[in-house]
Amino acid sequence: MQTRAGDGGAVRHIALLAPQVIERIAAGEVIERPASVVRELIENALDAGATSVRIEVREGGLRLIRVSDDGTGIASDDLELACQPHATSKVRDLDDLTHITTLGFRGEALASIAAVAEIEIASAADASGLAAVLTLSPGHTPERSVVSRPRGTMVTVRQLFADVPARRALLRGPAGESARVAAVVRGYALAHPAIRFTLIADGAIALQTGGDDLPHAVTAIYGADVARSMLPIGPLDVDGATLEGVVSARGVDAPDRSHVLLVVNGRPVANKALLAAMEAGYRPLFRKGRHPLLLARLALAPDALDVNVHPAKAEVLLRSEQALAAALRAAIHDTLGAAPKSLRMQPAESPTAGFAQAVQLRLPAARRRRGLLLGERRAGYRAGLPADDEQPAERLPELEAIGQLDDTLILARAPGGHLYLVDQHRAHERILYETLLRQAPPAEHLNAADAVDTVRSGQGASQGAGQLLLMPVLVELTPTQARLLNARLNELAQMGLECQPFGGSVFLVRSLPSLPVAPTDPADLARALAQDAAEDADDWRDHLRISLACRSAIRRGQPLTNAEQAALLSSLRDARTPAVCPHGSPLLLRYSKGFLTRAFEW
Ligand code: ADP
Ligand code: MG
């Protein structure tokens, strides 16, 4: 659906536009921030017929922006001309302006970039393996060199706005600019799923698509869970235009519109009427303040729209805007209305909401906990039973599993004929929690709820790298959470929870902390952990461990073989605090032989 030069890969020569054409071109500031540079360079790569576009930014693009493609390249003799204002290979005369088939047409991007930054263009227009390099720096004479490079173009931009402090002052920090760059790349990657896009931010891959179809691009960008929840829209014919897209089912949503995308003839655009129509289509079906992931692609005849209305080509005028708006609205509404609410993604929200409560409830319990440890061993006998005054040994005795009660409690016998009831979920939670605690750096034990003074296993701070997720999981946080998470990324990575900023308040979870048990729903776990890891509390690390343990532990209601029961009891015996789950609730009850004798009046 995207339109291109369609020149079969031949290099088209660049020429200066005639004054009467220049007059008719929407003028204004093209380069406002790093993301505008990235946008222009991606468009150039696509116009050149690239099948693969690689974008690299450092420090949000302020330090470096580099876009490489495998397109037609620029003829060596044309390099200087390409950087002149109003020099383009895409438009020649007034007539061309009425049916633009390329993303660029004004011949201004390279010139505008060269005016505010140092720009280096390395381009090979043939298969000779040699690329001509032109370096332009404001106030310096142009330099030429040659490097070896396959066919294609690589544009490197450094020192952006170095001499334009007013412009620099309007920028956000590197993180904010990176987010904008990521959003731009995401837009073009979704608009052109057949092209391979790679975004590398500060040395790490932030986004990568395989150059396949739209479902694959959605999976690569948002993860398999989100991709599975996407519903197809269209294709529909509206007044000769083709309309198609995807929308996430109810239940999969975001707190803002940053994943609502309108693409017209291969160009992500902000057409107010159409965006409003899109929102009107999903609004009745989404909770207030929530927005779906939505991509609508329109393919129109080049003369059915005017892209020449906005300097940065962000707006377009459409001839049959009203008909298209009505069709978009109806298509989105019908698609969503016909599909059941996505249950898969529901847990991402409800347990988190519930869990926030749990955290609050947990705090007083955590404070009580150390006192509870001793008290609790008696506390188990409260419920109207005769008091058991026989103190158990400090360490849990060897327990022999008798069986399970309702797949919930393990009944166990201790030497001497004492009976133990063990809550299987809480016991496993305790075991997993202590495993995680042992992996924490020693200094952190001071803050941990259980303040382990000696590390029992002696394995010390074995920092396991996490288990890589097959598909990274996308997590949307609030801006406050995102700030907290950003400050903790290194530490989380050491814990095995690798989160990667993905623009705005969105993160990709790439790995989970290693645990002896495989999580049943890794994506759900990833989302929950990211939320916990962004908690606004000093003891967030401990909460994260508790959460991880809780979510990975065997559930109540799960049948266990005798061997599994025995293994659980034996690990529990090795636990430092075997009677209390990490949330502070009792996990075992003991009925001594003496107690049983008295109670039964034997
Ligand atoms: P426009 O894209 O509007 O033509 P630009 O300033 O972006 O203007 O680029 C000027 C010219 O340089 C383009 O018309 C094109 O011929 C050439 N060009 C720029 N980038 C590339 C690229 N990545 N591959 C091939 N040609 C390019
Ligand atoms: Mg261009």
C-alpha cells in the first residue's frame, strides 16, 4: 500500500526545483528535534526502495543519529546537490506536486539537517563496494572521502543544534528524545511491515522487525500476547480508497493515544478528523481514559490527497475525508463490538490492582514479622483448641509426608508422633523467596524484610542473569512509575529482570529472574513484576521478591505427588524462617503428640 518512487531500483538524478515549484511548497521548520531527523532519514531510505533500515541513536539522538539503508544510493556526483535546499530527485514540476507518490518531495530535509548539525553521507549507488562520503559541518569546508560499503546510504548526524541553543532548550532530556525517536520508528515499522527496521538506542536493540507482514511486525513490537489480541479491520473499499488495519480487543489498552496510529499512503500522519473518527469508533467500547492499540492504514490514489500542507508532512488533506472518517469509525466499532473482551490480558490489570492493595496490607504485617516468628508457633493453636504448651525445636524437624488435604495442605509426621499441617502455597512461597534473597547482594540484606544476617547457603551473591523471554513483553506504566523504573534498570537487570525503555512510559521486559520453577504465564508475570519494580517504596526490592515468589509458587488446589510433597517439606526444612510466608501469614501448624493425647483424653 505504500507508494514509492517505483523506479525499479535505478538512481534518479537530483535537480534543483524551479522557483515556481518552491513557492508552492509548504514552508516552515522541518527539523525540530532528533525525532524529526530520524523521520526524514527513514523517509529517504524508504523512498530509495530500501528493504532494511537501521536506525541508531545515542543520547536520544543529541549525540548521534545514524540511519543506514540498502536502497538505491545517491550518485557520487550528486552528494553535494542532495544537501542543497530544494534539491530533489522526486519532484520536477508543478504537476508532480498534485500526485506525490514518494514520502519526500521538497528536497529540503538534508539541507535543513546540514544547517543545524554535522552531517556525513556515505552512499554507494552501485555494486562496486565503494561509497563516496561527504561531510558537511556548519562553518567548515565540505570534505570528501571514500569508504567501502555495499550499495545503499548511511547518513550520520552529530552535534545536532550545537549552534542553536534556543532549539536545544526546547528539547527534553535524552530519555524523552529517545522515546520520541522510538515512537517514530515504531510508526514507520508498522506502516511498512515488509521492511526490516532495527532501532538501536545507546548500543541496545530497542526495536526490531523482520520485514514480514503486519501481524509479525505487531508481534515483534508489542509481543505475542498483544499480537494475539489484535483484531483485523477490513480491508474495505471506501470511495476507491482501501482501508484496513488492526485494533486490540477490549481488555488490551493503554492510558494514552500513543499507540493509535493513522497511516496514509505509507506515511504516519495526524489527520484530526480521521483520528477523531477512530476514537469515536472505539470510545464506547473502552473504559474512560483508556485507548486501544490501533493501526489504520489508508491507501489512496495520489491525487486523492494533498500531503503538501504541513512543513514536516505530518498533516494531510484528504478529498473524501468525511466518507473515510465515517467508514473508519464504523469499521473500528463493528470489529470491536463483534469480538469478545480479551480475557487473556485481563489479569494484567486486575491482579496488579489487587496487588497494590496487597502491598499496602502487607506493610504492617512485614513490620510485625520478626516478632511473629516466635509468637506464631503458639499462635497456631488459638482456635478454641486446648493450648499446646510443648515448645517445638527452633529448627523444623524432619517431616514425613502423609498426604494432602483438599490439595491444599500437606499433612506430615515429625519424629515423636507430632502432626504438622503445611500450607503448600505459602511453604513454596517461602522457599522461593529465600532463594531470591540469597541471590541478593549482601548489603541489601539489611533492608530485606527477613534481614538474614548470615547467608545460609554460602552461595552468596550469585547474580543469575535472568531467563530470556521468548517474546519481550510490553508494559505500560504511569510517568511516575516509569521514572522510578528507569532509575532501577541496572539493578533489575542484575536481578535478572531486564526491562528496556521503549518510548514514553512503555518498557519491554526481556527476561525474568531465574527460579527453579517455570512460570505458567511468563507474560503475565513479566507485567506484574514490572509494576512491582516501579513501586514507589524504599523496600521495593523485597516486595519484588515477595511478588515473584508468590506468583511462581505452587497454588492451593494443585495435587502433589508424594515425592513432590516430600521435596517441598525438605526444602522448607532448610528455610531460615520456615513457619511464616513472606507476606507474614502462618504457613504451618503443629499439633504435638502431647497435645493430641490430651485433646483425645487418651
Ligand atoms: P527529498 O526527500 O524531499 O527529495 P531530501 O533533502 O530528503 O529531499 O533528499 C534530497 C535527495 O537526496 C532526495 O531527493 C534523494 O534523491 C537523495 N537521497 C536522500 N537520502 C537518500 C537515501 N537514503 N537514498 C537514496 N537517495 C537519497
Ligand atoms: Mg527526504
